[in-house]
Amino acid sequence: MCLALPMKLLSRREFDGIAELRGVRRSISLMLEPDALPGDFVLVHAGFAIGTVDAHEARRTLALVDEVLGDRSVLRPPEPDLREREAR
């Protein structure tokens, strides 16, 4: 079984780009989605954009992943550093 996660495409060159998911940026191939533009949400599997979804569908998909994984989700935004919490 394969899993592709929606990531926001931040920038692109001819056949590659930078995508972000919750603060984590990755270099991805756009060979399979040559029409993707910065600002689009692309489905990323194994470093390749394999499709696009709208922002609503991206949020729904990530919410489902969080629901399934619960507290184990590596996709949740990171907790603030303890020092940051103490400073407040």
C-alpha cells in the first residue's frame, strides 16, 4: 500500500520544486505533475508529486491522518520548546 501526503508547493524550477508540510520543507520531483504551480497542493509520494488537490481536500486528508495516528502523528505541528513555554 502506498501513501501520498498533500504538501504546498512553495517554488519550482523546470522539473523540481520545494514543497512544505507543517513547517517541513522537501525537494520534490515535478516530472509527473509538470503543470503544478507555486501555491498548489500536490500529493507527494516517495519524493514525487503524483497529483494535485485543492486546499480543502488537503486539510481533510491531513485531519484524517491525524485522527488515525492520534498522538503518534508525526504530521502534527511540533510542540513549542519548553524554554519558550517557560518564557511566556
